[in-house]
Amino acid sequence: MNSWVKLSTDVLSSNFGKLGLPYKLTYIVTKECHSRCVNCKIWRIKPQNELTLDEVTQFARNSPFLSWIDFTGGEPTDRPDFVQVVKAFLDHCPNLIFVHFPCNGLKPDRIEQVAKEIIALKPKRFVVTVSIDGPSKVNDGIRGIKGDFTSAVETYRRLSQLKELDVFVGMTLYPNNVHTLDQMVSEIQAIIPEFSYKKVHVNVPHVSGHYYGNTEHTDERPSATIPDVIKSLMKKRGIPLKPFEWVERLYHNQVAKYIETGKTPIDCSSIMSSTYLAEEGTLYPCSIWDAPLGNIRQSGYSLVPLVQSARSKLMREKIKKKDCPNCWTPCDAYPSIAASIIKTTMGVG
């Protein structure tokens, strides 16, 4: 089956709740990270017991149904064999269309070399997001590293010259940077004149014990001014011209509802369309809900028995009832938006 046909079929099936296996995986390849972000505490976690390359290869061999993988961290490029990890999935997942990883941009040489090596593997679509959380002074304060902004912009500049990948800036909107988006864009444009608002992806902050390790932020709510900032951003970006731009627009359109209610604004398709694999093999519904589904080291390095287990079915019922932490992260929101296309188009629900 053609890879695009397979993905389209999976998306259609997800609209009717009949998708047997998830097509999207978020995989934390390492929690090694040299950033010192004040809103994320992954960097305080000492990497240990991570899946080896042989284990990753076994898992990839058992996951030919995957069409989309977000390789993340920590800083994924800090894993010495990261390119080989990506290659394992490209070798064993014939329908893998989307390969994406975010980076902190602290090591331009290393990140550029990794990107070039992955390009040589010829993924169908390759995307990298460079994290920048505001103009120079604000960004360096949030990310905890002096000179972070300069390094990240240089990383973006180098990656933007590689025609075989799409590169974006990823910005999380916190109370102390929410009004600095325009200034950030201006500062980047001073270095890279062709940079535009279309190259900025924004999202809202979240709390996760098993991923970010930032549960001390549990009582903090996203800024109520975020919807206005996003509305301005959408206007500056103009009419979406590509499928993912439309999905992102739909994501942005629901941010206000999420901030107002604290509830996932549409039906979440976690476990059905997407799932999250931790660095030591534990499978979770998503990056936010600390509800382990099991470990692939005890399931023959396959997620199939885990997502089809009685526990996963129970978790899916809880998700349907919004009896979960509720979130609006792009990692899980985008597949959920795709799983709601028919309902949204027909005005149902």
C-alpha cells in the first residue's frame, strides 16, 4: 500500500474510532539535555537504563505500521547514536512518512551534522524545530543559558540552508514571554532577513511528571492573553496553504477554549492514533498523563499487546470521558484534530 494511502486510511479510520494501531509515536530517545529551562526539569534527570540501539531496532522491526515519529528528548542529538536510531525506524517502517525532532540549538555543528546524516537516509518528509522562547534576553532567561538565543538562531540559519528538510522555530508561550513574539521575530530577522511568521510554531505550557518533571508548576495556568497573541500570529501568517498549516490553524483556533475550560477542546485520540514511548521503554498514552500502559521490554519489544490490552481499553474510556489530565499539546492534538475532521465538517458534537 502506498504510504500516503495508508496514512489517509488510518486517519479516516480514526474518525470512526476503528483504528487498530496508532500511526504516530512520540519517542523520547534520551533525557540528556544541556539546557537549564526554568519551566522544564528534564535536564535535572540523569539519563539511565535507556533503550539500546539493538532494542530500538527490535522495536522498529515490530512497528511497520508507524507513519509519523517525533524523536524528542531532552536533546535528541545529544544521544551519540541518534542517527542510527532514526535509521532503524526508516529501515523497518516502510510507511514512515514524517520524521521530526525538536532541538535546543545549543550545538549548531552537531545538530547540522545530524540533520545532514538523516537527510542522507532519504526520509519522505523531514522536519526540525529549533526551540526559541523569546527575544535574546528573555529567551536566555527562560532557557537558563547565556548565549542560547545566538546559538539557536545560528542553528536555525544553518538548517534553513538545507533544502531537504523543513525547519521551524518552536516557542512555548509563558506568562513572562507571551508578549515578546513580535520582538523575537524582529531579532531573528535582523540576522536572517527572510525569516517570517510562517516559520514560528507556538504552543501552550503543560505539566508532566513522567516527561517534563515539572510538577511544581501544577498550580500555574497558561496566560489568559495567549489567545490574543495567537490570533495576531494567525493574521500575520495569512491563509494556510499546506495541509499541516491548516491543522496548525485548527490547533490555534481551540487554544482559547482550552485555556478557558482547562479541558481538551475536542475528543482526544491518544492510544488510538498516537502514543508516547519513554527512554527506558515504558509506554504511556501521551506525554502528559502519567498512566503507564506497560514496558516494551516485557512485551517482546512491541507496542501491539500494550495498546490492545485491557488496561489500554480502560484508559481509552477514561480519555473519552475526559477523566485524564486534559491537555492541548501539538504532539497529541494534531492526530486528534485529524480524527475529528468528519465530525467537525458535519457539525456533529
